[in-house]
Amino acid sequence: VQDTEFEELVELWYEARAKEEELNRQYKERKEVIDRNKARIQQLLLAKMNELGVDGVRTKSGTVSKVEKVRPVVTDWPAFWDYVIETKNPGLLQKRVSATAVVAEMEELDAPLPGVRLDSEYTIRVRRK
């Protein structure tokens, strides 16, 4: 399509995307510095609390509490899946499906999957020549 309005709109879209990418790059760089500083301060606070043998400290600026975060790490997926199925405990998993896998399965079966509805929306994709 040779339409100057389309040409101008596509160029404006690229300019906006370039500005967005630059802002995102700057944000990411600055946030990394802040995150590193916060992590170092956190390490220092935890070390000081361990040194004093306390689980919490109250200051004029705020209260610091030592909190344990537990994160499960699956080291044997087949064994874990067997356990989930055997105990009928899907609550051990997050409720989310892979869009790519579900669509592929539906296409392969040429049928919908039980309890699954596909929603879609149109957007645009712009590519450079």
C-alpha cells in the first residue's frame, strides 16, 4: 500500500518505540544500581542482627525484622508430578496454562480441551524493511 499517511504513522510508531526502548534502558540501568545498593544494605542489616543475636530492631526510622522466605525448588519433576497426581493435589501448582501448548493440543486434537476457552484480540506488529 503506497499511502503517505501510513508511511508517516509507521515512522511515528518507530520513533515512539525507540524513545520507549531508551527510557526502558535508562530505567533498567538505574534500577540495577538501586537494587544492588538495597541488597548490600540488607546484607549489612542481617549481618548486624545475627551478630547481636536478635530477630528484630526498632529505630526512629522504622522497624527491621528478620523474615525467613521459603522457596520450593523441584529437583525431580517426574517424581513431583507423580506425587501431585497420586495425591490429587493440584493446589501444589500455580493455576496457569501455556498458551502455546494449549493451542497446539487443540489443533492436534481438532477439538477444544475440557474447561478451556480461547480468547483472542487483534493488535498490530510493525517490522522494519
